[in-house]
Amino acid sequence: MTPNDLDNLIVDVSTGKPGALEALYIETKAAIFGLAFSILRDYSIAEDIGMPPKICTSCNVSKEMIN
């Protein structure tokens, strides 16, 4: 997603375009998760707010190591 795409989605939300808020959330859910996790420091609550970014399952990375 380019900055222009994000700007267009925000404009669509502000003008009340049907489905715009859902589209914005879908495109930014990993960023929303990251923000929520950085503020709350609780993985499960942040997961309820947004989707976590993809994590390499073959790596030994725990949820606590994600910053």
C-alpha cells in the first residue's frame, strides 16, 4: 500500500463511502496491532484490536519478543 492509497482510503472514510472504514482497517490491521501492543503491552488484548503481523513459524520467536 502506497501513501497515496492510504490517503485515498482516509478520504473515502471521511466522505462516508460505504465499506471505506472496513477497507482502511483491513489494509492497516498489522499497524493497528503494533500500535495497540506497544501501548498496552498485552499481546492478547492487542490481538483483539488488530491482527498481528505474520511471524516466521520456523523461527524461535515468542510473543514476548515482539516489540
